[in-house]
Amino acid sequence: MTATTLPASGRPRRRREAIAPLEFTRRRWLKLVLLANFIFLYFPIVALIAFSFNNSKRNITWQGFTFDYYVKAFNNTGLHDAFMNTITIASISTVVSTILGTMLGLILHRYRFPGKGAFDSWIHLPIVIPEVCLGVAMLAFFTMFKIPLGIFTVTVSHIAFSIPFVAVVIRSRMSGFDPALEEASQDLGASEWQTFWSVTFPYMLPGVVAGALLALTLSLDDFVITFFTSGPGSTTFPIKIYSMVRFSVTPEVNAASTVLIVLTLTLTVLAMWIQSRSDKKAKADG
């Protein structure tokens, strides 16, 4: 009888040799799945950007590289006005919804009051219900009070739609906050406002930035709610693109969409850079 030799780890050598190929196979399949998802998600965007430089009116086959359609998109007055309307509405909507959503998320996290459960469920309705229902509801509301449809109604609708998303992000961020930090700040002589700006808000800042980015993205690409609440002179970029696509998908449409994608990515990178700097400053300050 010969005893089975065990390595230093205490496991049979044959078992470890059998596990190694299985682990390699799992990693390879995992990489293939990630690659397939990456291609599925981002290939349409890459194709859109590529065909925005296509020198073809029908945008079906590649005919050559050109910047002409970017020039045409820039000189298109209707497209330019729609783009400016979108930027204006998204900017106002982001600022207002971020402020109100941050306050709402902080209140829902910190305080208890009668009917909080029902109010919390009611706040999440714009996230759960279809956008078409919310668009019809906003249209009925403005019609009942005889408010003319325009940029004001679109902006108000975007704010009402974005606030719950910001509140959810802020509430999730504050779930890991330690109240003892605020108590220690007040024990050292800081007032409630000083404690909020020096302790609570720096911790909440990444959630504020994330909520603002989410609100900005929702407003930039919203179509359904804007379709129901827009009026003369308030055509946004998605509505304009839809009206152009109804006839044909041209490189001019792709060029305008590419500009919006680049703008969104630039704002995202800028926000991440600001957030990174604030985190480094917080760590440096201890």
C-alpha cells in the first residue's frame, strides 16, 4: 500500500490539475459573453458615427469620407433651433430637478412622518408608469388650467419626470451615511448649516452629480413626454430627428446625433473629473 502524496496545500494534485482547465474555460466564456454584450450595445452607436461621415445621400453603402453633412447639419436652421431648445430645457430641468430631488431624497432618508410609506410609493410612480401615460396626464393638466403648450410646459414636464430619479439616487447614497459624523461636528461647535455643508454635503456630492447626470440624460433624449407637451416654437432635438427620419435616414441626421453623443460624453467625463477631484481633496483633508 502506498500513501497518496499531498502538496503543501493539502489537496490532491490531480484535483487541482482537473480544476485548472475548467477555470480557464469559464474565464474564456466570460470574456466572450462580455465581448458579445459590448458589441450588441455599442456597435449601433459606432455605426451611426461612422455613417455620419459617409459621402452618400441615402446612407446605405459607403461612398467615401466627408464632413459635408456636419456643415449641412450646422447650417440647418430648424435643426439648430431644435438643438438649442433641447439644451435650454435640459439645463433648466437638470438644475431644478437636482435641487428638488436632492432635498426630497434627503427628507425621505432622514425623517419619519405619517403616511411616509404611501408618499414614498407615490413618488416612484413616474419611474414605474409608462411615459405615454405621464405625457397624457401632463397634457390633461396643462389643458385643464389653460396653460399654452411651449418650452415652459416641456420644461415643467421634464422636471416632474426627473425628480424621482434624482431622489432615488440621493436616498441610495445616504443609506451608508453615519449620523455619528454629524453629531461629532455639532459637538465640536458647528451649527446645523456648517455641519451640512462641511460633513453631509461632501458625502452626498457623488450622488448629486450622478443624479444630475441622470436628469440631464433623461431630458436630452426624451421623446414621448415632449411629444405630448410641446407646442409652437418648442420643438426639441429628438422631435426634430423623428420628423426627419420619417422621410429617410440621411448622414445629416447621423451627424446631428453624433454631435449630441459627443456633448453627452463630454459632460459625463467633466462630471467624473470634478467628482474625482472632490474625492482626492476629501482624502487629502482627512
